[in-house]
Amino acid sequence: MKRLMLGLWCLGYFVAMSAIAAPIDDARLKAVAWLITHQSGDGSWPSTTGLEMAETAAAVEALTNAGVTKSDTYTKGVAWLQNHQAYSTDTLARQIIALARSGRDTSTLVSRLIAWRNDEASPQSSWGAYDHYSTSYPDTAMALEAIKVSAASYAQEANTLCKITSQRNSDGGWPYFVSPSVIQPSRILSTAYSLIVLSRYQGAQLTCNGTNTDISSVLATGATWLKTQQKTPGGGFGEGSAGTVLETALAYRALVTILGATDPAAVNAQNFLIAQQQADGGWGGGDALLTTLTLAALPATTLADTDSDGLPDGVETQALLGTDPNLADSYKLAKGNGQSISGVTTAQSIAQATINQPFTATLTANGGTPPYTWTLTSGKLPDGLSLAPATGVISGTPTAIGTFNFVYQASAPGALVATAGQIEVIAAAVGGTQVPSVPERGLLLMGLLLLFTIRQLQKPKALDLR
């Protein structure tokens, strides 16, 4: 009897969890479809002038979170980020995070970010909104998060941690900035960003000016304050009378990181975000920043992609994109606006292969001093093909029809070149199906036979009255 009851309880729990998981999975698929269909031809996701970098970085991070890294959409987004410059701490940090998570070299960007620290303290350990601006806690937290994600060496890491932890308010939250004369109130965004980066140090002990600080305790009190900003009913987070999508998405991300996705506050925030999603998959009336940040806040997963074309099966079947989940046909959604650069913001055609026939192609690169070392950094070669790291030769026998997008990197002394490539695999010509040629005499005989047949059909038939 106990076993039966235990089995029923497990079944009920599984069903309940499935019911919880289904809406967020559906929301993720619709949001990914929104990103795919709203990307500009140059690879960015702009909706508000000046926010292109933040929106595109969040979109790339969101696609990485969802495991959608094989499509032309992802390739163009990464390439756009690599070829544009950030002008604020927030956007530079987001650029580093997105590129680092996509496997790109961000060492130059990190050096630039570190050089932007202000001179308010010695040693320098905090950031403001722009290069050498006064300290703000969303920016300092974002900068340290970017350094951690990129796995870069940072000599003042402990000092930056001390700066963040020591500037909390007594309620456990963080203000935007610290004023020497007036205590600034705790804010959702600065608290969420601070908690996200501090979660990387959970369990660590920090000594600041001779005082020991337990990071886990800091996280607990910060999460407690954050929960006080959740609205009931609704589950959204906001500093006004109602929750907002932006504040809820960031608070949700922080709570999931610290407490897990099953925490009641996180579940309620998730339900709020799902309820605010529009029918087309976006948030905030088609606002790219709200949509990309919300999707990026969802827990990482890997969406099934049967045909390996970069479009998850659920996106192709549920979002009605006009593509086949069993055929690598994401190229149908490609678009341009005159700003595309072959191999950079759009995939460069490497060659065309024929299914089940031997194939060989050699990649090219410029700059540096050969020999190069060739690697595949994202995307996927056609099934059956492989890349030789020492020669840049792609060879094998393709076994699946479709268009396959990927990014390859050629590294050599003095050069690190990333190129977006594409190989199309087509069907083999079917032998014996050509229409045979007919000699002129044969055509004449066929014409006479056709004429005779028509005249016979036109003759009146005698009625049988028996």
C-alpha cells in the first residue's frame, strides 16, 4: 500500500511539474520565434535608437541560453556584436558576456572595460555609467559579471567584491549610487544585478578592511529584500504600484540563480512574465530590449533541433514559420537590407555538396602568418562532413539534405579571423528520368496515330435496340 501511495504521489508530482514546465517552454519557443522574425538584415535587433548594442547582446545571450546557436540568425547577431563598439559600461559588459558565451575572444574588450574604472578609490575597483564616471551599482555589478563570464584575469577582483558588499543598505538591497549626505533607497535593478554576480561567489568568505563577510549571508538578505518588492496579486516586481516586465525579468533571474526555479517567488514571477507575453511572442508591445532581456532571463536549456538548421522543432511547428522541422531550411527566413557583409553578417557560401557523394572543400583566411589552426566555433557542418584543424579542409560524404550555417575560426600568429560559412547539400540527380529524343519520322507517325484515334472517337455509334 505504501508503495502504491508513493507511486501515485510521484506520478502526481510529475504531472504537476509538467503542467508548470509546459507554459514556460511554450513562452520560450514563441519568444525565440519573435527574435528570428524581428532581426534586422544587418544582424541587430534595434527598436530604440541607442539601445541596439544592449538589445543585440541580450538577444545573442538568449539564443545561447536556448541552445539556438546553429542558425543564420545567431551567426549574424554574433557578427554584428563583433563589429560594433559599445559606449557605456552597461553595453560593453553585455557585449562581453554575449560574445564570451558564444566562444569568441573578448580579451581586448575586457581590457577596455577594466580601463574604464573610476578614480574614486585606491585601488580602482568600481565603475560608473561611462568611462571614469561616478560609481553606480548596476554598472559595477555588470562589469564584474562580464569579467567573470569571460574568465579574464582581474587583479582587483576582491576589492570590487568588497566595494559591492560594503555599499548595501541596511535592508539588504542596493541603491543605484551612494551619496555621502543622503541615504539612497534600495532599487530592484541594482539589487538584482548585484545578486547575480555575487551568486558566483556563494559560500565564499570575504575580508574587507579587517571585517569578514559571508557571501551566502549577503545573498540571503538581498533575496529577502528583493521579495518584498513583489506585487500581490500578480507576481510581478516593481517599485511603483504594479509590476513591470523589465524589473520582473531581472528579479526572476536573480531569484532563480540564488534560490532555484521552484522558489515560490520565482514561480510567481515566471507566471507574471508568461501572462504579459503577447501573442506574437514579444513583450512590451514589440520592444526588443524587454523581449530579449526577458528571454535571456529564462533558465538555460537545449531545444530539440532535428534537422540541425538552427530552428528548434517547437519553433518551426508552433510558430508557423513556414519551415519543416525535418529539413534544414532555415535559409528561407534569411533577409537583408543592403548592410550585410558576406562572411561577417551573412553566411558566405563555401560550396555546394551532393548527398551521399564524396565532398572536399578548403577554407580560406587572410592575415597573420600561416600555418593556421582551424576550428569550428558555432553552428554545424552537414552530417557526414568534418573539418581538419591543421589544413582547413572540410571533407566526407554528406548524409542529409539542407543548408548548414556555421562559423569557423582561423588562428595564426598575429591573426584571429572568424568567418560565417554555409554549405548547401542538394539531392543527387535521378538517373534515367530524362525525356528521350524522338526522330522526326517518329513524331510524324505519332501525330497520324493521334489524328486517327480522334476521328474514330468522333464517329456516331449505332444504337443496339435489342
